[in-house]
Amino acid sequence: MGEALDKLISYCLAAYTFIVIGFFIYFPIAILYVYSVNDTPYFIPEWRGFTLEWFAKIVQRQDLLASIWNSLIIAVFVTCISMAIAIPPSFYLVRRRGRIRDIYFLYTIIPFIVPWIIIGVADYILFWYLGIEKSLMTAALAHVVYSIPLVIIILTPRIYSLDPALEEASMDLGADELTTFKNITLPLIAPSIASAAIITFAWSFDNFIVSYFTLGNELTWPVWVFSVIGKVPRIMPVINAMSVIVITVSSIAIYILAKKGLTELI
Amino acid sequence: MSNSLEPEGVFRRFKYIIKYLAGNLPSLAYLLLLFYLPIAILFAISLTRPRKYIVTWEFTLENYVKVFLEPTYYRVLWNTFVIVSVATILLIVVAYPIAYYLARIAPAIGDKLLLYMIIPVEVNYLIRIYAWRVILGENGLLNMLLISLGIVEKPLTIFFYSWFAVVIVIIHEYLPYVVVPFYLNLRGIPREIYEAAMDLGATRLQIIRTIVLPMSKPGLLSVIFIVFIPTLGEFAIPSLVGGQTGLMIGNLIDRYLSQFNLAIGATLSFFLLLFSIIISAIMIRIFGYEALYTR
């Protein structure tokens, strides 16, 4: 009796899980795929035949291509800068104890536990106050603010789980700190660094709110989509087509990286 | 002998300090210049008398009083709080069984399914909001379906440009991020504990009530940090699908900034900041820092 009930519960949970993932998570994305090849500029529940016209139109939209390019540039810049700035404090925060460390931890983490809009608005006001003209650069600078704590949050638990005996052994055998770091520590945390870099890149590429407040005339992909939705006629299918490309490429990339064990996304 | 060692000791100490400064100064300085200093300016501006296009630098507290007294503000603040709370609670209710299933019943496929759940969300925040417009809109697929099934005669307008739409889209955006911490929590419970409980004759329900749920508390906390606080500042979702009933504080901040009414925009932002920090502080007090790490 108990066994049968257990089985029944398991089946119900399985069905529930697959329905939620299959229908709820994937349904809106499936719709984008369908309409990116449906031969109509409108969202009508009707199949008008297969077309690749919308994909061809992507190339005609210079603003769209520029926005993708801008997003990529910002994401690369943000990833490099925030990794360089945030890796050393991650070690410090793990290996120190005491009051200064706790305060420092809070100091670096607070930008992460406030809504992104705060970073956007604060930097918007800063750039206005200093009279700096907003551009891709100002947006990238603002992205680094939430990326620093992001990298720290991803890295610290993994640095914490490193066995300090390995580094001590290396030092005992006469290696100096730099050699030890290069040959022992770095290879051990390389996967974590890779995942921190990938998540930082993805979040920056995807970020809307911070970009929205700190960009100038050149837009990133999410901000561009926001700026044309409902305003530019017949742009929807082109957005669909581009979205399909972005989703496909990013999904394949994430899948491969996860498969190869290069990144721990979870 | 001992004298000759001393300068070297000082030198090493000096090197040590230099090393830590070189490692930590950039992050300290960066966050100071691009986060804490701007917040200070924001706070100063929030205390000035609102004037369009300029900041007057006449200090007053009236903006903060207004936030609580003028219905246009406090209604939206309340609305934000309700939307985010409802979405967070629903997210927990929807996500928990999935996490439980993946972690305890089907652990062999758990990691994989979770990956498939996360893949579509990593890079497509705005696109997915936009996809929901297609489903929930007045001529959207949901209405078409209801009409063709004969459930309603005319398209319903409640799905779109509403509070309801905002909650649905928030749930869709954040669901994987809520499943993950619960999943990690549940996986972390050692098998032996279950076996011991079962050996002692506990039923599955008893095990869930006395072991599984209490041990999911840290997951609950990360949900506050991953969903509740970030969505308080949500702005794209309400502007794209929210309409009048789905208005949130982010829309107000955007409205005042684009009208270049900096004082009010700054007041609302600072209020949101304070609120987030107070909630975080309470949570960290109760549960400790570890909760921040479960992502």
C-alpha cells in the first residue's frame, strides 16, 4: 500500500516536472522559433507557410547588428575588467578572518544585493553630475559594479574548498608564492574562474536595466529590442529571427561548455 | 645577527602590505567611485527640492514625506510589494516539487534536466518577456485557444497589460533560479539521514515534515536574494506587459528620470535601496552569510 502510494507520488511529480519544463519554460521560446519562419509579420495563430525572409532582413537592419556587436563588446570588456579586479579579493576574503574582513565582505557584496535599477540610476546620476556623456563605455563601467560581487560570490566557495596543504607542500619544496599560484592554485580553480567568466559575460550581454540607464545613443541588444517593440512596424518577425539566432548560439555554447566540464553553471 | 634580520622583517612586512593593497585597492576604489559615491550623490539629490531639469540644492525632507502621503507613490510602492511577494510565493510553490523530484526521486537525470532548464534563460531575459506578449496579448494565443475551445466568446483583456501578466512573466523569468538552490539543498542532505528515519519507521510525509522542509530553509533565503530583492526593481516586465495595474516602482523611477525630475527619481531609488538593505540585513541576521553562496 505504502509502496504503491510512493510510486504514484513519484509519477505525479515526474509528470508535473516535465509539464512545467516542457510547456511553461519552453513554450514561449518555441513560439519565437515558429514565428521566425512563419510567413506573416503578425502574430496570428495561423500557419502561412515557411519562409527565411525574416532571417534575410536581419542583415538590412544596421541598428540591430550594431546592437548585437555593442552587447558583445561590453560583455567582453566587463568580463576582463571584473575578473582582474575581483579575483584577488576573493582570495583575501576566504583566507582572512576578523572584523576588517567582514566589513570588506559586506562592502563588496552590497552592490549585488540591491536591485540592479539602483546601480543604473546611481551611475546615471553620477555621469550626469560629472558631466560625462553617456556611451558604451559608461554602460560597461556600470556593469562592472555588479560583476565584481558576482565573481566573488562564484569564486569564494570554491577557493574555500581548496586544500591549503597543497600550497604549503609546494612552498615547502622551495617554490615561491608566484610559482605556487601559477602551478598549483590556478589550475585547481581554473574551472571556477571559467564559470565566473562565462556567467559574467552572459549577465552582461543580457543586462537590460543597468544598460538602459547608462547607455548613450548606441544601444545594446536588449535595450534595442525594448526601444523598438511596439514602435517600429513590421520589426517583430526580424526580432524573432535574431532572437532565435541568439538563443540557439548561446544554448549550444552553454551546453558544450557544461558538457566539457569547463563550467559549473549551478 | 639579530640586528641584521630586522630590516628584512620590516621589508617582508612591507611587501606583504603592498601585496594586499595591490590586490584589494582596485575593487575598493572601483566600488567606491562607481557605487558608493553615486549612492551618496543620489541621497543628496533626494533631499533637494524637486525642480525640473535642474537640481536646486535647497535641502528638504518633503520628498520622503510625499512618498508616504501621496497616493500616486504609495499605491505603486504597495503594488510593487504585492506583485513581488505573490510572485515569490508562487515561485516557491511551483519550484519546490520540481527540486524535490530532481534531487530525491530522479537524481540520475537531475543535473541534466536542470541544465536544460537553465540553458534557455541564461541569455534571453528581454526576448522572453517579449515572447509572453505574443501569448498573453489581446489577440494572443491564449485568447485564441479559449475562444476556439468555446470557453469565452470575446478575447479577455485580463491577461495582458495587467498585474497577472507581470506575475506570470516574473515566474517564467526566475523559475530555474529558484529550483537550483532548493535542488542543491535537497541533494546535500545525506542519504543516511533518510535511511535512519525510515529504519525508525517514519513515513515519507513525516520525513518531509521533519527533515526535508527544515533543511530547505537556506534555499528559501537564497530565493529572497535571487528573486524577491532583484524583482523589487523590475522595470522591463511591467513596462512591456504590466499596463496600469501592473505598475511598479521601477516605472515611476524611469518616468521621473526621463522627465528629468531627478529629486523624485532619486528619492524613490533611495527608498528602494533602503528597503532592500533592511530586508537583506534581517535575512542575514537570521540565517548568516552562507545563504548568499547557494547560487
